Amino acid sequence: MSQWTYLIRFIAVEDGQIHLGQLDPKATPDVGLATLSPDTPVRAKLISGSAFDGTVTERTMSVLHLLSPLSVSEVSIIRCLGLNYRDHAAEAKMPIPNEPVLFVKPRTSLSGPHPSKIVVPKIAQDGSSDYEAELTFVIARDCKDVAESEAMNYVLGITCGNDVSARAQQFANSQWSFSKGFDYSAPIGPALVRPSALPSSGSKPYSLGIKAIHNNAEVQSSNTSEMIFTIQQTVAFLSQGTTLERGTVIMTGTPPGVGVMRNPKVVLKDGDDMRVWIEGVGKSKIAVHDRAFRTPGLGFSSLFRYTPGI
């Protein structure tokens, strides 16, 4: 049995149970959309064990629903970086930070691909809900005081995420954890990709296109090479004197073009189509349901689309 490279977590058609699977990106280049079509069943080789120690078997099952690559119980915390793209700092007319700008989301923020939902609570239903396309990675095992040169040895996998934010609450407080920490405000997925499967793995920083598309209009377009602090630098910094526990999810900041910085401003509202794409890692679609405006929570459905090329 081999180590997984493209991990998905899903509910199987055959038994209605949750499984881990190895996705074949050549057979299923767009897993998010493929699972929505009954005419194109998605098959995955089952993974024996957990995401942290699992190996690929020869047994296959069909995907009924995709889930977040990790369950909430497997995630200890979600660590986040702000102002981590040079072009975003230029857009905001802010100086390049000398050290990472940090905040946290609780693990209850975790969400997954369609049919999971992002829930914007009533306090944030004020026209200030915003999107942030972010490269996201997961810590493989407990680590502390990690050297930058060894950092990738502690990265389990890379996925895409959306740091859904409530701007009015963010700007009302000097700390961002409340405005960015609502339940289901951190969707990730659909696949967790092993760093060794990336073309720039090793000591080189990753260089991947990253985009957000709002109602078919491209609103964010950059490259992860614009990141001020790379994955390696982030792990080294965060682990200084601090144990990064296995399953820690780290969101690495967003490029320019977030809704609040645009003229006119772009906000997530009823009926919108919101997509996030990271080159070779995934694409997400977030559709807003008007029924949510008549209930205490504003619901967004998340559809993460997987694309090949890693």
C-alpha cells in the first residue's frame, strides 16, 4: 500500500458511511462539480487509517457527498495570517509587515465543500460579508521550534480555503478573531494535496495562481509568490516557543481585490455566485440562498472544485 497524495473525505454511495479516499486527478479533474452530476460518478480508492497515517488500498467506492478533508475533531485550531501578500499591502496602502500579522479562528469555523454551508450569523447580515481566497495547509504532526529548512517536513497537505469575514465587526475591533471566527466561516477542500505532489515542493516557495470570481467577474487575481511570508517561514515563525499540534489548519492570507477594497464595494448577498480558485489545488463556488435572510443565519453553500496539474 502506498501513501496518499490527493486525499478526499466523503460519504460513500455504497454504505452511507464516511471514508477517506485517494482521488485520481486524471480520471476526475473537477471533483466538486463531478459529484453533483449523477451521470459522472466519482470513484476513489479507500484510504486505510487517518489522514495523518493512512495508506491507499485497492478497494474503491463512489462519492455521494464530499466533506471537509479533516473533521472538526481532528483540527485543534485554525491559525491565520493577515496582510500577507505584497500586492494586497500595496492595494491597502499599508507597509510590508516585518513579522506576520496573526489571528485565529476556532475549529468550529471549519466547513467543507458542497453540500456543507457557510453560515453568516445575524450580526453579520449587514452588507459587510466578504470573501478571501487563501492557500491553506495542515500540520502533519506536533512540532515546536522548527527551522525554516525543515518546515515542509511538518506539512501534511495543501488545500484551498475561504476566510469569510464580517467587515463591520472587523473594523470595530482591533482583534479580528470575532469577525472572522463565526461558525462555518472557514471552508476548506475539497482535496488535501501532499506537498510532494506539488511541482515546487522542497526549499522553493510555492508559485501558484490564485483567483476569486464573483458573479462571473474576476475580483481577485494574483500568485502565491506574492506572499510576504512563505509556508516555510510561517511554520518557523509560529512554532517559536509554541507547539503546533497535529491537525492545525493554517490560512496564509489573501491577495488584492477583496470586496471591501473595491470601488464600488462587493459584498456577498442573496443570489450571488462566489468562486475561489488556486492553480492545481482547487476551485470553490459559494451560492447565496435567499431563504437564509428569513432565518437567524445567512446560509452559503460551498462547492469546491478540484483541478489537476499539481
